[in-house]
Amino acid sequence: MSLTVAVKVTPKARRAGVLGMAPGKDGAPLLRLAVTEAPEEGRANAAVLRLLADRLGVAPSACTLLRGAASRQKLIRVEGDAAVLAARLAACVR
């Protein structure tokens, strides 16, 4: 099983972390993340996957970027029990 998470990323932030939720262009909720790395050579994307894996308590290899490699809005699949991952995601947004 897996969980798909839509995120909006702020690269080159002063501090990495979860910033909360934001509405997307289509009205669907996006998880707002900040990473300190610049969006060059995939460094920010790798940092996003590591940050999300850390917050959800899974290995970084469990996170896969599905869409948005060159965009601030990304779609990420996280492998694991979807119910457990959803509960962890809700807890880190609070």
C-alpha cells in the first residue's frame, strides 16, 4: 500500500520543515514544505524526499517523486500502510 502526497515546496529557506497546508490551484490541499537546498541538480527534490520520509517515519527510499521535478508543486508517493502514514501526516501538520 502507499500514500500519495501533494506538496508545495519553498527551496532555499532559512530553515527546513513542514509549514502547514495550502490550497492548490485546483482547490485540493497541498502540504507546504521548506528545504534549505537550492533547486539545482535535483538537490532540493532530494531534500524534500528526505524531509517527508523523516516526518513520516519511513526510509527515504520509500518516497518517490511522481510529478513536478522542475516545479514547486510536486506529487510524491510514500510506500507503507496508508492509514498509518495519513495519521503521521496529520500529526506533523498540527
